[in-house]
Amino acid sequence: MKKVLGLVVGIVVGIVGGVMFSKSIAPEEGSPEERLEMTEKDLRKAQGEIRALVASGHRNEKRKVGDGVRNMMWRIRNGEDVSFDDVFVTMKPWMREMTPLFERIRRVNEDEWADTMSGRWSSNYGLDDGEKERLSEWFKQRSKERAMKFAEVVGSDESGFVDFVQSTEYDWRDAEGAEVLMEGMLEGEELEKFKFERLNERHKSVQDEAHGNLTRLDQIVELDEEQHFELFGVLARGSDDYRDGMEFDGMESGTSQLDQSGRNRAIEDVLRPEQRDLLDAHREERLKKAESDMAKMGLTLPKNWDALEGDRF
């Protein structure tokens, strides 16, 4: 649960810096002073837009935010259940008001991310200027699509805290889909190099996730050697990064990808009855611990809370 609490603190304290792709950006080739100057310029523009919005009739929305926070604090003081879904509901009007600022920050990070990735791949695979520009535009479009997902969550009255967290998650898979464009521009050795490195990157992600989950499962139920072998294949197939045709140990029963429920059923089929009891007890203890951590702050778990922990046991 520490992972979730740390993420919550990051959202509440530093939401502007945490929502729009900054984690995906490698160190910039330009100087820090140059980047700082660019960011400050965009922030000044955003501040002007925000002041204009407030002056043009958005004061009622601001009042709603204050009323929502006061109502939530009243509920906490009176011992009522409050979840992070409730917290997120009070944040939505404020976040909608701050949309111009989020968009400014996204554009700055979008340019940096696109330039970094297109520059890196251009250098690695010998792209010409035109190909590099096409790739940069692809990454910018990807950024816009992610921003649209974020905006949909913030703008929806039905979305919850877990939806918000998931809309801000990103990693190396944000380049997913660029293979089609790259394979149309590359040929020969460069094309084979690109395919190999992307497959190797995905393969390593699957392998690392499977090893980590297998270690945690072993600590819970004490797997024997045969179970280790068979369950590694199950856990590999349960990874989001797994693709049909990947080869790992323990895959005699099939090579198709498993969703989380299918993966869990496959795990239980391999475990002995007493091991399944241990795993169920661990899950129940994990739930109680999470509820206890939230209760210390006068909060309850958001709906679908376990999705924040991914596929961890």
C-alpha cells in the first residue's frame, strides 16, 4: 500500500508536474537554463489564460470546489466513510479550471519527448531529416491521444480515482505502434536491428515481471521445483507485454496471452489445495492491511483499488 500512498501524496502535492508525460523524457541535450526559460514563458501565458477564464464567469465553479471540500471535511470530522473517489470528485472542478495550464505543460513535454525519441531513434537507425520529422510528429500525436484520455477522465462525472491514476500511467510502451511507421522507413540490417531491439525490450519486460511475481508467489505458498517451472510460463503469459509466439520455460500448455482472471485460474490449477488456502489468506490479509492504512487517515479504499497494484500478489 506504500506505493499507493506515495502516489496519492504526489498527486495532491504535485499534480501539475505529474500528469503529463514528464517521466518518459530522457535528459535533454540543451542546457537546463534554456529549458527553464521555455517553461517559465509557457507558464506565464497559462497564468494569463487562467485569469481570463476566472474573470469571464467561472467563479461559480470555484465556489463548487470549495463547497465540495468543506462537505468532505465535514464528513471526515463526523466519522463518515470517505474514499479517494470522493477526494477525486472534489478535485475535478479545480482540474477542469486548470485545463489551460495542463495543456501548456503537455505541449512543452510533448515537444521534448518527441524530439528526444525521434533523435534517439534517428541516431540509432540512420533516419534522414524527413523520416525523423515524421517520427517526431507520430510521437506528438501519441501525446495528444494520451491527453485526450486524461481529459475524458477529468471531464466525466462517472470516473473514479483509479481511472485517474491509470490515465496518467506511461512508460516505454508509449512508443507502442511506432513499429509500423519505422518498419516502413527502414530496410535491411537497420530494419532487423530495430525489430530485434524492440522485441528484446518487450521480452525483458515480460521476463522481469514474471520473475518478480514468481518470487512473491513462492514466498506466500512455497512452490516446488515443478511448480516453479510451470508457473513461470503462466506468469509470463499474464504480462501485458506478452505477445503470442514469445518463448519462455513452462509453456507446454499453450502460448496465448492470459488476462488477469485467466492467469489467476491457471495459477490455482497448478497449486495444491493447501497452497490455494494460503494464497486466499494472503489476499484477505492484504485487503485488511490496505483498509487499515486508509482508515488511519479517515478514508476508505476507492473502487477497483487493487488495480493500482497491477498484478502483484
